[in-house]
Amino acid sequence: MAIPENKLAFEGGWQYSPAPESIDHINLKTKYDLYIGGEFVAPESGRYFDTVNPATEECIAKVADANEADVDKAVKAARKAYNGAWSKMKAAERGKYIFRIARIMQERAREFAAIESLDGGKPIRESRDIDIPLAAAHFFYYAGWADKLEYAFPGRKVKPLGVAGQVIPWNFPLLMASWKIAPALACGNTVVLKPAETTPLTAMKLAEAIADAGLPPGVVNIVTGAGQTGAAIVTHPGVQKVAFTGSTKVGRIIQKALAGTNKKYTLELGGKAANIVFADAAIDQAVEGIVNGIFFNQGHVCCAGSRLLVQESVADEVVQKLKDRMDTLIVGDPLDKNTDIGAINSPMQLEKIESYLEIGQQEGGVMHQSSCALPDKGYWCRPTIFTGVSQSNRVVQEEIFGPVLAIQTFRTLDEAVSKANNTPYGLSGGIWTDKGAKIFKMTQKIRAGVIWANTFNKFDPTSPFGGYKESGFGREGGLHGLDAYLNLEA
Ligand code: NAI
Ligand code: MG
């Protein structure tokens, strides 16, 4: 294949002057307590753990490690607020508090974005342009529903559930907190939320924003800690609703723990989505979509397009263009506005990704990585693709949660459908074609909760999100997301 004209400019990688986001304006404490009953309180055990910047391996702050006694305190505070101020308040007033949180978030957006990138490793461009604006948008959207719930479910009586226990992951820390807290509050519930142990800081900043918004004490409680803290929330008898986003492995543990209880729950788990590129697609646009689908946020995305199914007649062209594009991607400092791929969230996650790079090669896959330079310190992974893989390969079947794409080809639409559906997951998918009819045919046949056509990884608070099969159940977002936080009576 001839070298594209613009390829010459790529040799040795793009050269940009550093453009780091300033962090002078951010306000971080060296130690964070638990946010319970409207106050910041020390953990019962007196124990704190480090949260680390994955790009430098330095500790950013100490964070409280909540045990069962702390969780119990938080659940009791939430129950007290539920029985008291929150349920006595008019729905329109409740809405005003949620609007207030949204506005504070917008006012502090730059600070939130920088902290998200520091604590979690995602590029500032993403935390600034995607995570934080979307998080605020969820509060704005659900604030509007607070006094209109009976219009959402005509003919039904709507009632809040009580205390919602919410456990979230590290890939979209503030956004996941907002997905969970905003609808819970709009429906009149109170909340105990636990952020992931590697990314607790924006949740603690959110606690400050909630305090500044003047919410009645105990309406939102935020406790930090690892799996045991999460388990204490899930199994606490004072919790009426559990919302979890994370691994399928923990999702199974939670489902077992909740079997036989009358807690309502939603699980949003892993994925192994395919981007499906037909020969009639706009190829350059599809290549951008594939890059966005898997390299966005280091592939730490449950709905990532971690597989590519490309029609045989254009496979060589697509793979070559993808490799050329991968060579232009900059891996490095998450705070630099030029960075495309930031730091892998933790050494554990890097180890998991690297083990899949081994597995993929042992299974006979051909691995190709870009040749960009990597920083000396921190946790990094170059964008990677595997060709020559088959459907039974582990890199095709299992969630890697890193910037690793498995590529297969297909000849017919039916073959594409059967390959796309042949994994344990069903969270999302992408279709690239010039033909509207093909889009409709495919969306009916692909077993996934979200399907994008000629685009990928687009989110909006008004549209529901959730999975089929081992990707979990229940829907978050949109009108459907209200259902998960209400009892609907005839
Ligand atoms: P994880 O599922 O262990 O962590 C998610 C959250 O659950 C964290 O807040 C954690 O503290 C909490 N947790 C852990 N054990 C718990 C338990 N027994 N009861 C209640 N809460 C518990 O995910 P982890 O270990 O951080 O990542 C492992 C893999 O999971 C990733 O490589 C990725 O494949 C997948 N994952 C999927 C996510 C998604 O958005 N669907 C998000 C994060 C991870
Ligand atoms: Mg961290």
C-alpha cells in the first residue's frame, strides 16, 4: 500500500509543545473524612488509605476507610433524612436543590475536571468536555422530573423506595455518581454512595458541593473504602434499593447476596461491544469511530467498542487506516490537552491488560501496537490491535477494559450478527453503513442495550442505558431511569 501523503508528517510521532492544564485553582485537602449526616466525620477505625495519581504514582490524598459501623451510621442518617425533611418537602422544592447541585457543578467544572484527571488518569480533554458537563447535565435533567413524576407514569401512583445504596466504579467517577444520585433524589429517595477506592476524590468534592447547596443533612451520604465497604452497603438491611456499576464478577456476588430479600436492584456490568463496519460505510469516519470506541478513556469503558467486525472486502483498507491513525495518538500526561490516551487507572488494571496481551498472542493472534513514547513513571499502555483472532479466543470473548481491540472479518450481514452476538455480554454496539435499511435490520438483530449508528460512545441524560445477558439489567438514564427508584402502584 502506498504511504499516504500526510503519513510523512507522522514519522516519529506528532510533535506538539506541552499544553498542561493548570492545577493552581484546585482545592484539595490532604485527608478526606466520610460525609455522613451533612458532616465530614472520621472513620470509626481511624484508618485511611492513599489515593494515587496513576500518571505519577504519587499519593494525592489520604481517604477514610469506612467499615460496617460507618456504613451503619450513614444508612441511619439517610433513613432519618428520608423520614424527616426530604419526604416532607414539596417535590418542586426538592427539584430546586438538585438544580442547585447542577449549577455548583458547572461553576466548579474546571476544578472537577482537573481532579478527575489527576485521580483517575483520564485525559483532561475528556474530563473537561465529556465527564463533567454530562455529570451536571444529569442533575439538570433529573431536577426537572422531581415535580413531574406522575406525568412520567400516567395512571400510576409513584412512591419513593427509601434509602438507596449505590456502589460505583473508577472509569467515570463523577459521572457515575451523578447517574446514580440525581434520579434517586428526584424520586424522593435518600442516598448512601461509595465511590471506587482508586478514584474517590471527585465524589468528595461532590459532597462539598452538596453541603454548599444546603441539602438537608443525611439526604446524601458518601462513604469511601474498598470492596468490604461496598458489601456492607449492599447487605445493610436499612437499604431498600441497590444500584451497582462494576465488574460482572462483583455483580454476581451482589445478586447472590440480594436473592430472597425484597430490595430492588439494578446492575450495570461489563461489555464486549462490536463496531460493525460494512463495505458501504464512510471508511474514514468509521476509523475515527473505532478509535474513539476503544481508545477513548484508555478503553476503561463498559460500552467500549472492544471488537471490530469489518466486511472482508474493505478489511485491509480499514486495518491500514487504523494503524496509521494509531500512530498519531499521543499517550501520556492526562493533564496535557494534547493527550489522547491517559494513564491506566491502577497497577492492577495494567497487569490485567498486559496479561491479555500475552494471552492474545499465545492464542495465535497477531498483535500490533503503536510506537509512541511512554513516560518513565506511571501506568501506561500503547493502543493495541489484534488481527487473526477467532470467535473462541479469550481476547474476543472477555472484557479487557484497556486500549485493546480484537479485529475479525465477515462476509454477510447474518455472519456479522452472529459474531456480534456471540459473547456473554450485550451492552452496546456500533454499526457503520451508508444504508438506513441495514441499520434498522441490524439494530433489531443485535442483542445489546445501546446501539449507535455511524457514531459511537455518545451519551445523553435523556436516553436509557443498560444491558442484556451478563451486562446486567435495569436501565439508567432517561424516563426509564426513574422507574428504578420508584414503587409504581396502580
Ligand atoms: P469491581 O467490580 O471490583 O469494582 C467496582 C466497585 O465495586 C468498586 O467501588 C468496588 O470497591 C466495589 N466492590 C468490590 N467488591 C465488592 C463487593 N463484594 N460488594 C460490593 N461492592 C464491591 O471492579 P474492579 O476490580 O475495580 O475492576 C475489575 C474489572 O471489572 C475491570 O477490569 C473491568 O473489566 C470490570 N469493570 C467494569 C466496569 C463497568 O463500568 N462495567 C467498571 C469497573 C470495572
Ligand atoms: Mg487515584
